[in-house]
Amino acid sequence: MIVTLKRIFILHVLKWSFRRAPLFFKDFIRSFYYKSIYTAKSLKVFRLHSHRQVPSNIFFYNRFGRFCFALKEIICFAVFKNKSFKLEYFEQVDENSFAAREMVYPKPPMYHDGEPVALDRSIFDRIEKSYKLAYDLEPKKIVHSQWWTDIIAEFKTTFFDSNFKLEIDRLKSFRQTSYTKAAIINDQCATILREKGIYSSFLQSLELIMEYHKMSDAIDHDILMSISESKIGGSYCPVYRGQRLSQRLLTHAYYVTQLRKFTHIKNNSETVILDLGGAYGGLLRQIGHYYSKAKLILIELPEVVAMGSYFLQAAFPEKKVATLADLKYLSHNSIDLSTADIFVLPTWCIELLETNSIDLVVNSTSLGEMSTEYGIFYLENIERICKRYFFSNNRGTSSIEKYDDFGFYNWPLKKSWETRLFSTNHTGVIEWIGETNT
């Protein structure tokens, strides 16, 4: 009797094992495959034995995975004229086709502000008026570096006529101005190469996608899976996993990650953040989504302010964006930050910000591109207005001939700063976060 029971038990175990063996083998193969090509950081959010469908943009390739992906894409494109991403301008992109299989659900807010919105004509009139006022009311003329003098001349002839009239159609497509020297515009045209054709654009886009996966080691995954480039300004991008990608978009996501790691600013806190030399507002767009209650300020050249005013108003149509034409600062010689959500102002307006009124000042690259006189002017005001954090990404020394040597190590800082971050980032410049309580 006992022998019979043992035989029955063994038969049932063997039967169960044969039935389950394919599933165990499938799980083993799946686990081996995922661990071979994806980063360990990616796999922490996914159970390897799960058989449920999950969006692909929660996974990021390791070095071997990137090699396999690039090889597969090159072969598929060369032989079958097929690939896993789309190239805007050259191809039709059905964004709804990405929703179920590739993107996280529900769509993050940054996906929804990607489409240009129809702005009232009065907004463009204010931009034009603000541009005139920026030069008419400038209290003192500070000499620019030759590099910025050339850029100003380019932007002035591109977006304004000789009578200071705004070229609205050009402003609406400012991110297609590929002939400019300015990297803030030029790098928007460095991936989709309309003049060189789809093959060159494919290779440049593939390189960008490799960078997207590589940067997953440095960018928080919840940020990386939630970003997408805006269409405001008429940019063209590769669309991968439903995300419109650009090099500047990845760099800004990295900056937001660093701010989250090395400052104590909470994403729902009512704080004031100033981006000095922040171009048309690409970084502020990301900051505005993550720090949703923050008051944002952009300080830039008058020509760039025109782009920034248009871009940020279109990106945040529900928020009040103030330009120089909206400010009644002449009566008390200061800016009332309670009057708007976002301020886009010319360079000299930094003097109108009250002492210790800014929680975080950000500068990326531009201080090292300025004349020494302008750099000192900015640093004096940064130390005056900053009450907590200063986040800098700048060259240690600006030995490039077109710039004055006003790199990070030549800054005449006078305040007492506690260093919260000091490193060399992926762009090869020094990143530093200083904190002051004085």
C-alpha cells in the first residue's frame, strides 16, 4: 500500500514537473535575456517572472544591450527599411500608436504641452514692446564678448526688422533656424538633418538614442521616462518609445535630477527659481513640470527673451507669463514677484530683483561665454539675490579664443558658500551646487 502511494506521488510530481517545465524554462530564458541587455537599475522595477505587458520605456539598455540594439537597428534599416523609431520631417508619426505598448500610462504632463497652441495677437504685441523697452530703458551699457555680439546681431536680423517690428512667423519656427552659430538653436537641428537626408538623420538619431539609454545611469528613471521634447518653435525630433528626444532635453533632465539629489527643494514647495542665461526656457519647462508650484524667472538677452516669452507662454498657457512690458517697476525700482507665475526679462533686470529673493539660481555654460565685465556684473547680483542655492555648469577656464577667460576658477565670489556638489558632468564642464545662508 505504501509503495503504491509512493508510486502515485512520484507520478503526480513527474506529471506536474513536465507540465510546468516549459514555464520554468521560459522564465529562465526571460530572466537571462533581460539581465543580459538591461541595466540592473531598470530591472528593480519589474518582476522578471511577470507575464504581464509593461511599457518598454521603463527599461534601459546596458552597454551590451546598446550594442545589440544599434546593430539590430542598422541591419533593419539597411536591409528592410524598418526601425523601432520614427524620424519627424521624413516620416509620419502616429503618436497614438505608442500609447499601449511603449509609454507609461497615464501620459506624463510633459507629453501634453508638446503641441503648439494658438496664442492671442496681444501676446506678440507685448513681446515686441518688451524688446523695444529692453534697449530704451537699459540703465548702463555693458560690453558683450565678441561671441555674444555676433549672436545678438544674428538673432536681431532673424526675428526683428530694422524698425524693431517682430517677425511673428519666424518666431513661431525659431527652432528651425539652422544657420545660426548659437548652440541653443543649432543643437535642435543637429539630429534631424533635413539637408543631408534620412540616412544621416537615422545615424544621428541612433546615436542620440544610445545616449538616452546611457544617461539612464545618471538620470532618475521617473524623470527619464516622463520627458518629451516640445513641438513649440517647430523642432523636429526622433520619436522613440513615444518620446520626442533631443540632446538638450536629456541634459536638462540630468540637471533636474541633480537638483533633486543635492538640494532640499521639494517638488510641491512654493519656491522662486531663476535661470540666468537659460536660452528660450527649455530647462525652465522641465523645472516647471517637476516643481509645479515654483515661480520661474528667465534672464536673457533681449532677442532671446522674445523666444523665451513665446515658448514658455505656449508651454504653460494656464500660467501668467510676464514680460518687461507688463511690469510697473519704474515707480518703486523693483519687481513684484507676486504679479505673475513666470517672468521672462532682459539681462539688466536682474538688478531689479530684491535682495535674498531667489531660492535657487541656475546658470549653465553662459557665464564662461561672457565678457569679464558682464560676468562680474552677474555674479555680484547672483550673490545679492540668492538666499539658498546656486547651481552652476561652467568651464573651469574659458581658454577658447572667442570667449573672455571667465571660467569657474576665475569667479570673484565673496559670499560664504557650502559646496553640496562638485563634479565634472557628461558635457565635460564643472558642475557645482553651492548653498548659502547669509
